[in-house]
Amino acid sequence: MHFLNLKAIAPMIFLAMPIFAADKTTALPQTQTAQNDSGKIELTSITRANGTLMVQFKYANTTEKRIAVSEIAGVAAPATRVYLLDNVNRKRYLVIHDERGRAICSEGRLLLAAGAESACWSRFAAPPPDVKTVSVVIPGAVPFENVPISD
């Protein structure tokens, strides 16, 4: 009769653990340093209501000088360029637009004094009700992964 050697397979079990941990949701708010180190980006909430998702976030100037939000984000009009990833259905959601083609999102403050913040928001079509988490891509930040949707 052949028995499993637990000492031999223990390292394999340990190495497999991060794969299962990757499915964990991450609570809000979450803050990241901008990819260009010019500020911070904070994801504050994702709320589902009336068939849409509202994503709220902030850009913060951490420098000692006045800078444009676009300098932190790396793009102009960053709230229009936020998108969501539904990892269950492998679908990308873009900011919704009105009948005139204008993005349904904040314009935010264009210039931030040293230490100042700009609160922003973007609205999206909601994924199916069984989708409880999404990844959020905000210009200037690494994607915020597995973020829970508040219903």
C-alpha cells in the first residue's frame, strides 16, 4: 500500500494558497500612490442603484506645488476614462453617456493646490445582480481588484 508523503506535498499546498486568496474582496476606501508619484488616488465607494453603478474616487495632490489633476492621472478628463471589469462575465463597462454624447461623470477640479483633493465620480451600467465585485481602472492608478459593490 502506498501512502502520501505529507512532508513532500506541504510546499505545493503552500504555493497554491495565493491562488485561492486572490478571490478575496477588498474593502473600501482604498488608496494608491499615482503611478507617476505626483499624488494619491483613493477609491471611496461603488454603489448599485436603479440599474447603474456609481463609482466615487478622489485625486489628491501630495506635492508641494499646485498641479493639474491630469498630471496625477496622466490623462485629461480622467473621470470619463474610468472603466470597470466584470471578471465573472469577462466584460468591460465604460462610463455611460447622455443623449448628447456627454459622459455621465464629474468634471472635478482641474487644478489642485498643494495638499488639496478633488472628489470625482463616474456612472456605469450595472453588471448582472449576481456580480458582487468588480475591478476598477482609474487613470493614474494600478487597477483596484475585486472591489465589492454595495447594493
